[in-house]
Amino acid sequence: MSEERVWEVLCSRCNELFEKYGNGIVIPPCDPRCDPVPIFDETDIECNVWRFVVYILWLKKHPYSFDKY
């Protein structure tokens, strides 16, 4: 499976989970000037896997999400 397809599947699955369980959660826009890598480190997904879903949906809003990250 190509990397682009993996990204599409990951985004799709995260979106499905968010639609089912993310009631009331607002995902802020991703500023294209920010570096998403340090933000990922701050999410501490080992503490809460749900943070990964929200992070992916947030990252998806970044204009270069697939190409750069």
C-alpha cells in the first residue's frame, strides 16, 4: 500500500471514530507556520490514544500534512 493510501485510510478511520465519539469536541485550525512535530510530542498519546485521533484530524488541516509529515 502506498504511503498516500495509508494516510487516506488513517484519516478516514480517525474521522469515523471522531464522528462516533467526538461529540462536542472542536478541532482548531492548524496554522501552516507551526511545526506539528513538537505538538505531537505534547499530545502524550501513550496516556490517551484518543489524543492521536484528534491530532491526526488536526494535522489533516495543515496544508502540507501528507507531503511534509
